[in-house]
Amino acid sequence: MCGIAGYWGKGDEQILSQMVQCIRHRGPDAQPVFVSENVGFAHARLSIIDLRSEANQPMFTANRSLMITFNGEIYNFLQLKEELHRTGKYTFSTTSDTEVLIYAYQEYGIEMLKRIHGMFAFAIYDFRKKELLLVRDRMGKKPLHYAIADGTLVFSSELKAVIKHPSVKRTLNIDALNEYLTFDYVPTTSSIYKDIQKLEAASYLVFKNGKIVEKSTYWQVSFEPLNVSFNEAKQYLDTLLDSAVRDRLMSDVPLGVFLSGGLDSSTVAYYAQKNSTQKIKTFSIGFSEKSYDESDYAKLVAKALNTEHYEQTLSAADSLALIPEIFEKLDEPFADPSIIPTYFLSKFTHKHVTVALGGDGSDELLAGYPTFISGHYADMMHRMPDFILRLMRNAAEMLPASDQNISFDFKVKQFMKGFQSHVDYTHSLWLGSFTPADKKGLFTKDTLNTITNGDGLGCVDRYLNELPNAGTFNRILYTYYKTYLQDDILVKVDRASMMNSLEVRAPFLDTRIVEYISRLPEAYKIKGNNVKRLLKETVRGKIPDDIIDRPKKGFGIPVSLWLRNELKVLCLDLLSEQKIKSGGLFNHKYVNQITQEHLSGKKNHRKLLWNLIVFQLWNENPDFH
């Protein structure tokens, strides 16, 4: 796991060195750079497989016709290496997956992408063809940002490296801000900077002669129904999970498992222990605020599986101390507050291991969020007259505000938000912060006149249109894959872990698992209020029933309570009249209203306020402007 950076066009070794040094946290072991004429590649290495310096990057083919800089892991590289050996053309000087990857490209060209499985973002430069290839993995686990300016293509794992290149302008993308306020993150392909984009998952682009000459998708998940019984699906998922976890145990450095005490991480821990010859290390954090704490469940699983368990408690003081540490490094506004405990867990885990396995992806694949249960009622609600929905929203607003984790009033109010726009956007509004109506009050008139992407929900339309015949349920699942999973969950884990030089692997996002589960019937995933039904029955008898059958609890922190107490000073400072008006983007009257309503306890606006606070933290950071 590493960080990559580079350019083709204008640049020099000094610029490239500055780019890679600002992502040194992704790979503290080495940061070599290579510049030849108008191309430069750099690599921040976190040594995982083949720890020798010979495996450093950028790496070249023996005849030096190809050069690669690579971030990620190719889990089937040993099989590919054997295939290449059989051709009689290749000898390998390292045991790394990077060397296999570049020779696979030499042998198969772009068709190589159909053969590799893993998490990856990489660049390959062909010195003979004078062209640059950028590639991102199927589910978007590894990030890749790029900009084209003055005929130069600049790329990196993180935005902060791209903006180090002098050709790239740091202009705020108002349309991306519009999206961020809705989703709590900036969705692909946008970035918070007008001239920088994110390469889509399962995509590649070819840059030549100062322009993109090809951009294409190399893989698309299928929802074509499979005709298998529930028992057959259960048995095969068991086989797939066993194989996916076993593949991800490959490492030349210490390895462990994130264990929250939920179904997903407990499943990964079970298969990891099953495939290990020694006790696996598991890591969890507890919270002093009990409605957020799951540490007792994590200990229950650790005891049942006989793991070597480590635990640390995250206090309010710890969390508040981490806020500047995290957001000084976070180069794009990102308002999922669970990045704070994820960062704390990563920091704690890195004291013991360099690689950790996590349970990410299961909720999206198997309809595990409460929103999927709510979805059963959405169609009925959307058919109600507008005046009935208004009455119901007003009644919901009258519920007393609570600071408890996923409290009743919070769920009801978020549920009603989903009916303030077209049915296609219901799930996005449930998960997000500001509705289109909210933003009309939030933005100044000048800002509203600058926005060109309407309500900021266009990415949902794009993804729904990619699968017009897949059925309502599967189209919704697909939007979760392409939005919430790709741009929230995976970004959160990547940034929080890599800020601490920790690699995190996600067995549930193994290509075989994604392709198989996506084609299974809806009833295997959710039946009534029983979410993730197939997974629960697959691991029943393997992990404790108390873990399988307990309600889902998010990995959250008590932001609502903190905004009235420990975070009050920060909130009032960042959202003050002077700062809001000087920014020129937001209407202070609206901001002040939601601030005072929250501080008085009249309403719980923690999502809206945290969203604005995070943007203001980013907007005040001179490193990003």
C-alpha cells in the first residue's frame, strides 16, 4: 500500500519531490522519484510484500520501455506470475506484485485489466508510444485524482499532491460544493477543485499528445439473476468468504483485523482465524458515551474466536484533540464524523501491525442499512398527497431532540427528509445533510446564480441510467456501490488508515463476492426487516448468535452533544457572522438560525452543522488555497 504521484508535460524533479513528500504518510519507507524529459513518476512506499529496496518504485521492465508507479495489492499476482513464466519470456528479480503487473501489461496490454483482482490505482508510461495510462480498481478502493492544465497531466493518490504542481489552479468548484452539502462528500468524478477530477472506479484513461485519447470502463457489475437455492447460495458464499479472507492474509509484515463487534467485522475475524496457524490480532475501540459503545460485543467475539485482542477507549477529549490533526491533512471536505474513530482505531492498530482487514462493503452488497428497511415504505409514502407529507414532516419536527446514537427522533426526521424530492433521490437524502430546499436558504443569491448543476443530485441520475432494466431494488443497490460506498466509506477508510501508514483490506469487496452477491435474489439479502439475511445464515454457528441477531449500530460519535458543549466554541467561531459573510457563499441568517436551534436543544441539526464546520475547516486551511 502506497501513494503515487506524477506528471506528463511540464515539471521537474523538485516539483515531483514536493508532490510525493506531501503524501509521505501513505508510504514512509521510501519516496523515490524519476524524471526523464517531460515525464515524472514518484512513489511513497509502505513495504508490505518483498521488503527489499529492489522492489521500490517507479519500476521498469528489463528493456526500460515501460515504467510503473502502483498503489495497492494484486491478490492473484502469483497465478499471473506463473502464467507469465510459462510463456518463457519473463524472469523476475523481485517477489513483488508490482513487477508482475508491469510485465502482465507488456504481455497482454489493456486486456491485462480483466485478469487482475485486487485494490489498485496505478500509472504506466510507455516510452515507445509516448503515452500515459491511468487505472483504478473495480470498486474504487484506491483513490486516483488527475488534472489537465497547460497540456500537462498531473496525477496522485491525493488532491494535496496534485495542487502542489504549479500548473494546477486551486479554484473552488461551486458545483462540487453543492454536491458536498447534500452527500457529506464530493462524489466522483468531481473534486472540490474546479480543474481536478477523480478517475471513476473500474476505469482507465490514456493520455497522449497533451490530451486524453481514450477513456473507458473495463468492468461492469451484473445484476442478471442467478437461479440458485438459498442453501446453495449460503454454501457458496462460505467458500468465497473463506477464499477472499485467505488471499488477504498474504503479507510480509504483521497483520490484524478491525473488530467492532458487528456482524461484518466478526465474519472477517472468523475466517481470518480459521485460515491462520496462530492467534490473529484483533483491534477495537470503546466509547465513554455508552449509546455509541460496542466494545463488549467485540470482546465477546474475540473470546469466542480466541484471538489476541487489543482495545482502547476513545474519550471526548481524545476525539476533540484529533479534529485538528485529521482536518489539517484532509484535503477535501468530508463530513462523515466516523472518520474520527476510524482514524483513532487506525492509529492505535498501527502500533501493533502494518496491515488490517475490515468488514467494509457488506452493508452495500447485502442491503444492511436501516434505509433498506425504510425503502419498503417509501413508494407508499411518495404516493401520498403533498399536504399529508407536509403535515407528517411538521409532526416529526415537533419530536423532542435527542443526543443518543441513531435516536428515534433522528430516524423519523431523516426518514421524512427523503420525501422532499423525487423518489429516485430518497436514499441519498436519507443518508445526506442538506436537501435542495435547505440549500435555497443556505446559499446566498450570488452563489445560487453561480451553480450550474441544479440540485446537485445529478450523479444519482447518472448511475440509475446505467442500469435501466435492473429493477428498482438493484438500481438502488448500485447507487450505493457508486456513491456512498465509493466516495464515503472507502474514502474514510483510505484516508484514516493511510494518514497512519496502515493498509486496510476489504474481503467483502473481492471481485468474486461482488459479482456473485449482486446476482442473487432480493429476498436473500433482505426479507421484511431481516437485513443481510444470507450472511447471517452463512455464519450462524461460526460466530455467536448475539452478534448475528443484534440490531446494527453505526460507527459514530456524539457530535450532537459535543456541539452543545466541547465543540461549542469551535462551532460559534467557524460559523460566526464575520466568517460566514466574508466567505460570501452562505446566508448567515440561515446558518445562525440552525446554530441557535441546535444549541438551545430545540432541534438536532448536528448533520447540517457538522457539514458546515468541516467545510469551514477546509476553507480556512492555507495549504489548500
